[in-house]
Amino acid sequence: MIVKKRVSCPQCGNESEWSPENRFRPFCSERCKLIDLGAWASDSYRIPDELSGFAPPSDENTR
């Protein structure tokens, strides 16, 4: 008996099958996948920057 792994959809939390047959994995549907993509495109998700709060060096300081 083959047991297929089930995971929670990162968007809605519903269970989703983790297998090659689920072309939207780890999402449960195309809708959830597109909602997540839209959030990245609109900058709703951001990767934290270790140097936040620091201004980039200006050209004057590098001469």
C-alpha cells in the first residue's frame, strides 16, 4: 500500500496531496497558487534584510 503524503496548503490551510499528480503543490489549487504569486508581486511578502536601517554607501564615501 502506497501512502501519499498530505500537507497543509500554505495559502488556505486545506489538506493537499504532495505528489507529482498535484501540479499546484504545495498549494491545493491554482487559485491558492495565484493568490500567493500575487502577494509576492505586490510586495506583501518580503525577505528580511539583515542590514535594514542602514543607508547604502554613497559615491562620496567610496572615493
